[in-house]
Amino acid sequence: MTRARCAGVPSRLRTEVLLDDEQRLIQARVSLTQQIDRGSVVLSSQLAGAFLNVPRHPFVPVFYRREGERFIPWRSTDGDAEAWLDAVYTDDSLITEVDGVHAEQADPGGVTGVPTSSSTAPSLMADMLDALDVKEGDEVYEAGAGSGYNAAMLCHLAGDKHVTTVDRSDTLTALARERLNGIGFDPLVIHGDGARDVPPDAMYDRIIATASVRRVPPLWLERCRIGGILVAPLKGTLAGGMIARLTKLPDGTAVGRILHTPAAFMPLKTGTEVEVRYPRFPTAPPVKPRSPAVCWMTGRSRSSPSSTCLTVSSARTAGATTVCTSRRCTTLRAAQPLVSRTCLRGLRW
Ligand SMILES: C[S@@+](CC[C@H](N)C(=O)[O-])C[C@H]1O[C@@H](n2cnc3c(N)ncnc32)[C@H](O)[C@@H]1O
């Protein structure tokens, strides 16, 4: 039903009509998939299939929009349902919780504070899922269930009986479980600390975190099968963050690379982020501070305001052996002199 045809119809009814309009919902998913594919992510057919098949709107029936300092809850029934649906199927993150107050529970006047849960921007989800390379039947563990939308993608890719997702908030886990069940998925949804509450004895082929860690929790590495993949956002001392993709080796360590996608995730709230030592990572010689470095990708000098670089030492601190941008990867070896700075798209000095 078009906006003009809806004139005079109460907004709740208009929403119901819109959310019953299968063609319109398919169109919305196609539009989102195209937005992702037009960006830096080249979607595999598997991932395109996931974004085309798994709807986002059941996971975010209400989310916050920003008005100055305030976060105002926005429901599908709050007025212009078309605008709401467009926002849901736009490649943006949608904030669902601020300082522990879920948008479902917020007063219409909104709240102020710091976002504590969101549905991640779909293109970022796509990048991380692409790196995770989930195959049907893989056992998958997600730390940070949030809205449940990413867990739904994992269910689509691996099969719902193979997915476990954890969140520290019982409101979020209850809602995520209900919404996943609502679209026919029944994964294991756990209320707990994603760094600690990995089900006893379970081993995983794929582990993904959707909240950032300063160090990879040892339990994730322990519970990842040899050859398994672990994708986690790392939070360093820089304002931004980056995503590590590690493969578990037979000796119990892991090696990997940093994705080109810049990412600033909410932190995984836990006091148990114990540093894991990766013997295969080279020990970085001290970086000469303030060297007149030139970014190898852009050729710009450090003082250039539009340079988008991250220092090699930062990448190493995060435990990377290879650093990639959208154009190329570079392997950091112990013997390699630290003459250049490594660029990551979107991260500014
Ligand atoms: C960016 S959101 C996750 C997005 C989610 N994957 C989705 O698709 O909507 C980050 C989530 O991590 C959760 N979180 C923070 N600390 C956690 C912890 N220690 N264990 C599990 N979840 C945690 C937050 O509650 C929040 O829901």
C-alpha cells in the first residue's frame, strides 16, 4: 500500500498492512542487500542469500533514534511506518539499549546516556560473516546476542541447532530468543558472560564476538577446534577499533590478520580478559616515536589530515601477523624494519 493510499488510516493499522505486505518486505531486503554489495563488501552468494532471506525488522520492532543528546524510542507504530521500515533496511546500526534501558522499556520522551546494545550495521556484519566463513553444520558460538539479527544470519548459514549465542543482559536474551523463534529459528540463547559462560565441553568450528575485547579471552581459543576460525573486534588504545580473524593452530595458538573494515564496537563487559600469548606473533621492536612516516597506501604524510593510517605497532599489539586493507595485505615479520605505517581505511591518525 502506498503512502497516499494509506492517508487517513490509523498508524497502527498502516503498520500492520505494511508488515503484511510480503512484496514490500522482499523489496526492503533486496534494497539492503544492494546497499551492502555496493559498499566495500563483495557479497558471496551464500551471504547475499542470508541477507535476502533473513528479515531485520522482527529483531528491531523498536529502536532509538537520536535527537540531540537524547535517544528517542521509535516504534513501527509511531507514525510514518514507511520511514521506519526504510530506517530498518538502511545500512546503519540501530541502537536498542542505552545504559541498560532497552528501547522497549523507554519513555516516549527518550533517555540520555551511552548506547549499550545495538543491531550492528549490516555491511559490517557482512564483512565479519564473510571472514567467519560459516558452512552448514559448523558449530558456531556468538558472544553478544544483542537483537538476535546476527544470530539469525548464523542460523541461516549453519543451521539453527548448531548456533549458540550469549548476552550479558537477560532482557536482551529473552527478546532475542523470542524473535529468533518467531522467524522459525531455535538456537541456544544463553544469558551470561560471553567470555566465560561457554557451555561446558562444547567445541566450536566458528567463534564470533560482536562486542570488542582488548585481549582474546583464553576460553574462546581453548574451545575453538583446530582449524576453526575466530572473528573478534579488538579495542586498542586508539579511538577506533579493528577486527581480527584468527585460525586455531594444532599447537593451541592462533594466527591471522586484521580485516580492512574499521570498526568501533561496544566493549565486551567482563573483568576476565586475560592476555593470551601468541608465540607465533613476532615481538615488535620498539617503534621510533614520531618518525616522519609516509603511509604506504595513500602516500600521504602523517601530518595530512586525510591520512587514514594505523601504526604497525598498534596492529602488532592487537596480535596481527598480516594487516589488510581493501587493496592489499602486508605481512609483518620480525626482521622487517618498521619503516612504514600501515593504513586501514577509515581510521584517522
Ligand atoms: C553490538 S551489540 C551486538 C549486536 C548483535 N550481534 C546483533 O545482531 O544485534 C553488543 C552486545 O554485546 C553484549 N555484551 C557486552 N558484554 C557482554 C558479555 N560479557 N557477554 C555477552 N554479551 C555481552 C551487549 O549486551 C550487546 O548486546
